[in-house]
Amino acid sequence: MTAARSRDRATWGTVREELRARGMRWTPQRRQILQVLAATDGHITGSELLERCRKLDPATTPSTVYRTLDVLEELGVIRHSHGLDGREEFHVQPVAEHGHLVCSSCGASREIDAAQAAPIARAFRRTHDFDIFLDHLTLAGRCAACRAAQAG
């Protein structure tokens, strides 16, 4: 995470005040969304979040979930990336910026940290004068197990 991107990062404890400072109400639905996200470890899609919230309150609407996700990302509490199928996946309270390696055969996903991605980032900067956001980096390929299965 770059210094500029982490500077204004909110925490679960400050989200209520941050929403109010933006002129947004603190509603039971938003509180519930935050509770579900705070109990989530790692990644979640918007549809998974909606489903979990609807188990607690069937009246939860997609628009409330997605608007809240947008604001939470602006606050730095969550971040999103895209899977191979293009769907958004949200990283809950990411401790460190990371990208993903996704096997196009079996769908297995592994995280890659900034140190592992540094050579790729340097190459793009050097050859294209372009800084990549690691949290949006998803590289497709084939895992060792799928390569071995195909070879065997």
C-alpha cells in the first residue's frame, strides 16, 4: 500500500463517524453490513455479503450493500480486486497490499505480496512508465497440480 493510499485509512471503530462526516446516516442496515464484514476473514464478493446480510435481515437490498462497499473502500477499510471472471472481490481490512495468482484450470488462488511482485512492478515502470496497483493485480496461469495432472 502506498503512503498516499494508507494515510486516510479508517478503522472499524471510526466508520460510523466517517459516514456521518460525509452526511450519511448510520442505519441498522449499515451497522449490519459492518458487523458481517468485521467477522469476515480475507475476501468476500458483494453477492456473498448480500447473502450473509439477508440471512440476518431478509430486507437487505443490493443497493445498500454496494453503496456501503463503495464508501468503505473510499475510507480504506476494504479494497476490491477482480477475479478471472471479472467479478469484484473485496479484501476486508487488508493488512498488506497483495495481488493474486489464479489457476485457470482449477480456480485455486494464492496471494502474492509486494516483495514477490516488485520485479513485475519495476518492469512496468521501466518499460511503460506505469505504476501498477498490486491490489488490482491478478495473474492467470496453471498451478503445479494442474500442470502435473495434464503431464501425467
